[in-house]
Amino acid sequence: MTEVAFFVGAIGAIGGAIAVVAMRNPFYSVLALVVHLVFLAGIFLLLRAQFIAAAQIVVYAGAVMVIYVFVAAYVGGIEEPMFDSSPMLRIVGPILAVALFVEISIAVLGSSLTALGTDGSDKIQGGFGTPEAIGKLMLEDFLIAFEAASLLLLVAAVAAIILAGRKKAQKEAA
Amino acid sequence: MTALLADTTFVEATWILVVKSILIFIVILSVVPVVLLVERKLLGRMQQRYGPNRVGPYGSIQPLADVGKLLSKQSFRPKAAIPFLYEIAPALTIFSAVITLAILPFGDVQGGWGLYGIDVPIGILYFFAFSSIAFYGLLLGGWASGSKYSFLGAMRSAAQLISYEIAMGLSLLGVVMMAGSLSLVDIVKAQGEIWYVVPQIVAFLIFMVAGFAETNRVPFDLPEADAELVAGYQTEYGGMRFGSYMFAEYMEVLIVSGIAATMFLGGWMGPGPSWLDPIWMLAKMLLLTGFFIWIRATLPRFRYDQLMSFGWKILIPIATLNVLVTAVLVVAT
């Protein structure tokens, strides 16, 4: 049963990811990305990481992708590609993609392959995916890193507001 | 025995879960038409008229007649609509509404049966996860209809949903901090001494206001403002697809009422023997649903910019302040 659920999740996630780059219409690309994220959340559930799965849906599918959908729905609906791909890009694109794939493969093979035991979840102590465990990790064990990240996000948000405000002020002055 | 997808606090046999799912679904499915009828009757009385009174005694089988009419209508699709998305959108909306019923607790574990669908440790996050899926049902419906009214209605609902979901989440954070758990069953149990509506009255008010916005009800029914947008995202829908949207809307009203009853009004708690628990829960849910109807008869609709500035500049700061004060008090005591 677990295997069936895994393959449903894996096929959905990979299919969604392929559809993101294969679709011509940006709106469908965004929808495919949502499908991908939902199936990915399913795989997190299989790994007993319930909090991550819920956060994945609430934050990515429910907030980040909503903004994407907004933009794509207003701007998109265009069947032809938004720009002509130059011959340069057609050569450089695949090369970069292959380079990234090789790099990730080296990272996976080199470091974390030994961690992929065949025994599955009983190697990990129970309840590691619950909100309590995540909260303990974030607010006790890695408090400084967590606070630094939140400060960084705050700076980014303030910067975005200031940039938007400056553009508006310029428009009014002109 | 371990569950397939997630650890639950109370593990039951699979057949019990199936029976429970069917039972919960049947109860809520039969409550929705009653709410529909009560809404029309109450609205009628509040507006000095009778409301439906032709079908059956006192118009009591009017909802059945409505569903019969919708079912027998031709499933019509506009030429400009995108076939697959247009058809899947109402299904998505109703799916995300029905699936949330699973976490509403109607009682504690009694005689080996947990009187709820499932009790997941992520509790209330489950509700938020599926209400973000519900957004796609509205937006796809509006976008795929190929009509500007539908599209504008969908865009309004999108902006409104994401704005008020923040206030809604922040308002529940206070309750979660006081109870020390996200699980709805634990939150009800933590209200043994005092219902959270008393210490968290600010959060309760914010939650109810945001709940009206989330369910697109008056005074926040901008997505379907008929004077400007015909019927918003559902303009091009007819027959049972329109029925699905309507059904999902009332289901969501019931769910928001249920969550409010669980988080603030002590859930299944009430005087009397323990077999009365589910009835108390249902009664509290229906009381809050009645409040939704009452507001619909009372208040006019907001203007769209008022709605946005109210959500972002008033509700969210108050909700944040409430979280801050609660956090300080929880740590201090």
C-alpha cells in the first residue's frame, strides 16, 4: 500500500515538474507547478513529515503560487511564446541543465547516499514530523539561524515596500 | 498498526474509519439543505415576507425541489470556456470543503470510537491547507469560464482570500498558544475550565469577521457582487455545477462555524451525559450558522477598497497584537 502511494506521489510530482517546463501557456505552467507541489506534499506525508506537508501546501500552494497565478492570469493567456529563443540560448540552456544535473548527482552520490537506508522510517525516532519536534528544532536547537533567516526576510519585505513606494512617488512627481 | 499517511493520536481499524466518514458525510449532507431552507425562511421573516411556502408544509421540501431542478438542467458550457478546467473547478471546491469535515471533533473517544474523523497532530493546519486548495476551485472556475465578469470575480475572491487568511491564522494562534496543541481534540479538552471565547474574545471576533470573508458571505461577498459582476466567478455556471458551488459555500459556512465552535466555544462540551456531546457540537455549529444568516439580513456590502484596507490595516495589526499579548501572558503565567 505504501509502495502504491509512493508511486502515485512520485509520478504526480515528476509529471507536474515536466509539465511546468513543457507547457507553452504560462498559466498552465503555474497550475502544473501547483500539482507538483501537492504531490510532493503527499510524499512528505508518506515520510511522516506532517508539519512539512501542511506547510508545503499552506505556504507554497496557498500563498506563493497564488501570487504566480495572479500574475499569469492577468498577463498570460498568450498561446505564442513571450520571446523568441535565440540560437545561443538553445545551446547554452541544455549545457547548463546537464551541468546542474551532474553537480546534484555528485552531491547525492558523494555525501548522502549512505543515509538512504532500506529500513525506512523505524530508524528515525517517532514523532519527528510533528509540530512539537519542528518547533523544538527551530526555536531551541537552531534559534540563532532561525532568527537570522526571519530578519533577512523582514529586510527583504521592507525593501520591497520601499522600492514600490519610490516608484509611486516618482510617478506622482512626474 | 500504523496509518498509511500520517501518525494519529488515536488509531482505529480501517472499517471504523470508513463507517465514520460515511456517517459524518451523511449528517452534514442532510444539514446543508436544512440550513438553506432556514436561511431563506429567516431572511424572509427579517424582511417582512414569508419566504418559500409553496412546496410541502411551510415550504419544507423547497431545497429538494431546487436540487431536482438543478439536476435536470442541461450541463451547459460557454464556447470560450476551457473544457477540462471549467468542469474540474466546482469539483475541486466541493472536495476541499468536504474533506475538512474530517477534523471537526464531535466528541471525545467513547466506547472505542473517536467521535471525529481523524485527530491529526497538525490539527488546524489541515483546515488551512485545504482552504488554500479551495482558492484554486474559485480561481479556475472564473478563469476557465472565458468571461470577463467571471474573471474579475475570481480575481477579487483570490485577493480577498489571501488577505483574510492571514488574519484568520493569526487569530487562531492565540488559542493554539493557550492550549499548547494544534490538535482540535486537545484544544477542546483544554477548555474544561473556561471557554476560550472569554480570554480570547478579540481573536474570536477577528476569526468571525475573517470567516465571513473566507466564505464570501455578506458583507464581504464582493466576489459575487451582483450589481457589478453579475454573479462573480460562478456567472457562467449552470445546473448542478452551479449547485456544487452553492453547496460548497454552505458547507464552508458550516465548517467555519464548526471550527469557531471548537476553538472558542468549547466544542462538544455542555451539561448532560456524554452521549449528548455530538448534539452540543452540532447545536453550537448551527447557532453560529444562524449568526451568518442574521448578518446577511442586516449589513450592506462593503466597497472593495474598504474591504482590502480593513483586512490589511485593521484586522491584521489587531490580530498580531493579540498574538503578542497572549504570548507574553502565556509565558508569564
